[in-house]
Amino acid sequence: MSSKRYPEEFKIEALKQITARGYLVAEVAARIGVSQYRLYEWVKRYSVPKPERLETQSQFAEIRKLKTELRRVTEERDILKKAAAYFAKESR
């Protein structure tokens, strides 16, 4: 099941209704057709200033890339270990 993507402007407007206008999260969620859980996620995410939010997102992307590279290098190392053990046994 794929989740629906909302534009950033839509999210910010929904959050303005909660923070600036004082509506309850449940009211806004029912009115715009989004779950309360998702609204709380947006509140958490957008409460951080934009430069910090962008920096955090880039750090997560970097971590994800490094984890992928580490997994690949670990697999290569394991293959080389097995190959070295195989050829060591063959040379005896």
C-alpha cells in the first residue's frame, strides 16, 4: 500500500491551523482527510527550522549511503576470505 504524498505547502497550512489558529489536531485531521498520527509527525518535523531540517535530511541520506557501501564492502571482504581459504587449502 503506497502512502499519499502531500505538498509541503499543504502540510504547512495544516500546521498553521493547529499552531496559529488553535484548532485541535483531531479537527484538522478530520477536515483535511489526514490521520492524526500523520499530523503529529508533521508537527514534529516542521517544528525544526528549515536549515536544520535540511541538514538532518542530508545527514540521513549520507548515513543510508554509507550503510549501503559498508554492506557491499563487507560482502566483498567475506568473499575474499573464503577465496583465500579455498586457495590456501588447494595449495597444500
